[in-house]
Amino acid sequence: METSESAMETSEITIDEFARIDLRVGTIRQADPHPNADRLVVLTVDLGELGTRQIVAGIRQAYDPATLVGQQIVVVANLRPVSLRGIESRGMLLAASDATGLAVVAPGRPVTPGARVK
């Protein structure tokens, strides 16, 4: 089995380090193009008991914001807030990318907003 160069650059973490990441399912309640960035979308995401969060995501090339409302996504809920082009983001959605484009990570069936991803 051949190991790719990018796989070799990825460092391993312990199970305790992974356990610190709070992954939650969120339901997108609102999605708007970022006013100052062509590649960003500003999302309002319902995380159930954790409340509603604003998340800025670089998915605009792959998704029309109007099609995102009502979709569920997986979010890193305990990431420190950061300002992206002047708008605060309080989490990060998970997405995968390959040669065919970008795909947002979502549960296989509808679940309660705020459900933990284990």
C-alpha cells in the first residue's frame, strides 16, 4: 500500500485530543452571500441546546446560498470565534473536497439540531 505525500504530512492525534472537538449537527436557518467576499457564505445555524450560531464558510463556489436553508450540516461547535472579512464566525462546518468539487458533510438522515456526532 502506497502512502501519499499529504497523508505522511498529517500528524496523528490521541483519542483524548479528538474528544476535545465538539462535533454537532446543525440545521441551516439562513444563508446569505458574504458582502465582502466572493467565496464565502454567512450561515445562521440552529445547534439546538447550544443556540443559534453565525458561521462563515468558504462554500459559495459549490453551493447557492438559497439552496442551503433547511439542510443539516456537521459543525465544530467549540472552535474559538474568528472574524472573516469583517464578520464573526462562531464555528466551522465540515466539508470534503476532491477533483469533482466540494461536498458539505451531513448526517445520513434528519436528526435533532445539536445532536452530538460521535
